[in-house]
Amino acid sequence: MAESTVHQSRSRDLDKLLLRPGNLVAPTFEPGAQLRDDLQEYAKILVVGAGGLGCELLKDLALSGFKNLEVIDMDRIEVTNLNRQFLFRLEDVGKPKAEVAARRVMERVSGVNIVPHFCRIEDKDIDFYRDFIIIVLGLDSVEARSYINAVACGFLEYDSDDKPIEETVKPMVDGGTEGFKGHARVIIPGSTPCFECTIWLFPPQVKFPLCTLAETPRTAAHCIEYAHLIKWDEVHSGKTFDPDDPEHMKWVYTEAVKRAELFGIQGVTYSLTQGVVKNIIPAIASTNAIVSAACTLETLKLVSGCSKTLSNYLTYNGVEGLHIKVTEFVKDKDCLVCGPGVLLELDTSVTLQKFIDMLEEHPKLLLSKASVRHQATNLYMQAPQVLEEMTRSNLNLPLFELMGKVPRDIVHVTGTTSRDDKKASCLRKLCLVFKGADAVTDQDMAVGA
Amino acid sequence: MIRLFKVKEKQRELAENANGGVPIKKQTAGELRVNKDISELNLPSSCTMTFPNGKDNLMNFEVSIRPDEGYYLGGTFLFSFQVSPIYPHEAPKVKCKTKVYHPNIDLEGNVCLNILREDWKPVLSINTIIYGLYHLFTEPNWEDPLNHDAAAVLRDNPKMFESNVRRALSGGYVGQTFFQRCI
């Protein structure tokens, strides 16, 4: 009896959102106890990253009624994490973040099950990611986001009108923080811009000219980068620098101090050395909390349909005063990652050479001198000569066979287009469908039998 | 959306029973862009490329440059390129694998070329970088030195710089440093 009272009180606030109809809800919203129960039973959510944002996300999602969570992170806990990654204690230092975070949240929030994965995101099969209704990202690198984005958008299929097929849409909610600044965004592949559509949003990393480092250092950071990029190789020929090895870091720090003394530069400290080398920006717990709260709320809204979702990019800036803004970015319709690609129907007998000729005459493409790539294989490369020679023999083979006899797949082509007498280089995604490919396979099987 | 997911769950089970599921390596947008850059290369005959990991891995490759004018005429210089998956958001990492007496390349093979670091832009390409490297050999520049000694000699005594370069190229000592023959 006591237990059921507790249970009821925990979902009381959530019930107000999930059990009652509303005017701002998504068209698919069907309020009721069934929805609440489904949310707990079926909504499996992946949290990528168990660091500053990841800890917040796991806690927030668990407290928002989600019961099936998984978390993936390749890092181990460090002492410097403890100020904000509140799920970790001093005795956890050295243990995998994913495992400790999962255990702590499960201890605290009854009924939630969190499966930890202590590995790199690339270590998992693509199908691992297919299992989740939504992927929530609490990452700190462009590379990792780009990878997950490619995986999630890879599931997306379009119908013959270039409309995304709903069952293949794998939404992502992406959070990011840097000091006092943060963002939360909702990526619905095929509908809102994917990570790659707006990659230009990320500012390039500041890099100092090597000759400045070598000759005319002016700042503490110059001295540190000198020790890290130039001096290290000079002294440890062949040994790669490991930013996670404290011995290596100490060596760089000591060398940077010497360099700074030589040029009369102040301010080289061990923590600045770590900051410069690992590109660390001081993390602020409250920024993580704010961004995570926004991400969790969007996740709940996306999964349940209980309200309209963020459209589609929220920026938070607490540096001077406080600014929050939502921008509706637009999708790049030709995006190589989330776009539909140009649909082409082909006979199974078409050779690669014939296909390349067809691209030149295709009214939508007018693409000459095409190089063709299918998945991770270069079927034909126009240049340089060494690659042209290696791929030339493919030209006389049927494309259908070169692509492993699948009835439908994506290829990428690069080449030159001419529009209005102007030539421009381009990279296009094509969706190839082979006419009668299923029949051919059947025939093959019949012959085989 | 949740109802949809229940349907999906069933479909997935069916699909799982149907095929064996061959894991496919995900390609990154960076790989596609490198492919484009490489298929569009327009190099002078003095520059050639090799792909040590075969025709399908274009993220690591080597470029050899054989200047046909200037101080370094006749030498062959090998550069390794390492391209990150977020290319062109980030410049490739380029190292000179041939030990060379050059004001803008140090003895560890670090190269001081602005477009490889502070001036990199995603609109630049592999082609631009190779031309940039070629340019370093035709117009070595003492104002951005990585090899301080070589830069000072070039600035103060170009004749001596020239003879030092010739000695290094044919294999020999310049000061305390030995250079392998690369002609």
C-alpha cells in the first residue's frame, strides 16, 4: 500500500502532461495511462556520454519517468571531474564513467534500469543504435557527434516522393556546453537539419602558426604548444604524446616553464598546460544542468507528443547577463548525410561505364567525369592516375554486381556539373534502384536449386 | 510516436529473423569530401601520390614532390597526410618524411605552412595544400622560420644557403646535422 502511494506521487506531475489532452500537443498525441505505461515499457533511450552533461541527462531522464536507459562512454573517472559530475565519488576515480553513473542512478531512482557500455561509440555495431527510440547526446567533440549523426541518418529512408518514411526516422537530441555557453537541439533526420547540414556552426579551433611557436612566442599558450607540438617530437622521436598520461603532461609543463622563462613570459601553470593541450574550457555545473534539462524535456516531448518540440536549436549564453534564443535552422536539401539523394532507376545489366555516361546526360545532374563510391569502396576514380589505374577494370562490369546485387542502395558521385555554361565541381548522393532486381535474385536461386 | 515504436519493435524482430545482418562500416562526410578532393586533383607532374592502404582508404596517403626549379631542384621530398573524419572542418595533419634543410620545415618534419594551421578554411582542399607545399620549395621563406639556422643563412647569405641545400640534397652534413641523399 505504502509503495503504491509513493509510486503514484512520483508520476503525479508527469501524469498532468501525459493523461490530459491539450491544445499544444503533437498530432500523434494520445493521452492516457496507456501512454505513460508505454513510455516506461517501450521507450528505450540511449545517452551518449557520461560526463558533465551525461550525468545530468541520466538523472533527469530517470526522474522524468523513463525506465529503459543505456549509456555509452569510453572514459574513466578523473579527480577533476568530481566538481560537476555529481554521480561520481573520490573512490570511483579510475573506474569507467558509464558503469558508475548507471549504478548510482539506479541506486537512487527505483524501477529504472540503465545498461552501461564502457567502449567507444565506433565499437558498437550499427544495429546497436537501431534499438533506441531516441538518441540523446552529451558529447564534447565534433567527431563523435558527426559519427552518431551519420549512424542515425543512415537508418533514414525516403519514399518515392522524397518524403521521409516515419518508421525509419531516428531522432537525436543534442546538448553541448562550453563554460557559460550551451546549446540544445532537436535533430529529426529528414525534417530538421542534421548535424552535417549545419557543421559550419562550429567555430574552428584556434591554432597558432608553428613558426610563432618556434621563434616568437608571446603568450603562455605559445610556450605550452611549443613544448607539446615541437619539443616533444624532438626529444621523444617516434613516441606519441598521450594527453591522458600525467607523466607526459608533466613533461610538457616543465618544458613550457623553461621556454617561458627564456622569453620572459608569465603565466604557465600545470592546469593551463592541461587546458591548452587538451583544449579544455572550464566546465560550469549549472550550464550543464540547464542544457540537460532542456534536452530531457525535448526528449519527453518527442517521445510522448505531449507538447510541441523545440524548433530546432536553442542557444544559451550566460557570459554577460543571460541570453536564450531559439533559431529555426533549415535543412540542406542536398545534404550528403540526411538528404534523399537523386533517385535513379537502372537495369541490372548497366555497366559502370554506361552509368557514368548516363550521369552526364541526366537532366537533373549533368555530371561529367564522375568518380563513383559505394559504401567504403571506390568503384571508379578519375584521378589521380594511380587510383584511376586501380579502378579502371571495374568500368566494364555491371554496376549491379559491383554493388553486391542489392536491389536498392546509395552511391556517392563526384564530378563536374555544367549549369548555364558554368562549370562547378560537385559531390552528389544518388539512390539507385535496380529494375527487376528481386526477380533476378529469384531466378538465380531457382537455377541454384 | 510511442505507438509507432511498438510497431517498429515487431518489424525489427521480423527483420532480424530474416537476414543475417552484415555490419557495414559507416562512412563519414569527411571521407566523402576527401574522395571528392582527390578525384579532382590537378597536380603538376612534379607531384605524385601513393596510397599505402589501398584504393579504398584515402584518409592516409603520401605525396612526393620533386621541385623543377629553385634551390631544391632535383630533390624528392615525401610528405605524409593524415585526414581527420571531420575534414574539411579540420586541416589534415601533414609531415615531411624526408629530412630536409629548409627554413620552414624542421628536422622532425614539422611544416610551417599557414593553411595547415591558422589559416585553414573548409573551402581549401588537398590540392591547395599540395600546391602550398610545392611553393615552400620554390620560395623558401626566412620570415617564418622553423629551422632557425637555415632561415638565418637564407636571409644573410643566399649563396651559402644554396650551397648548403645542394650539400644536404646530395647527402652530407650541414653544420652538425646529417642529411640523407634525396636526389
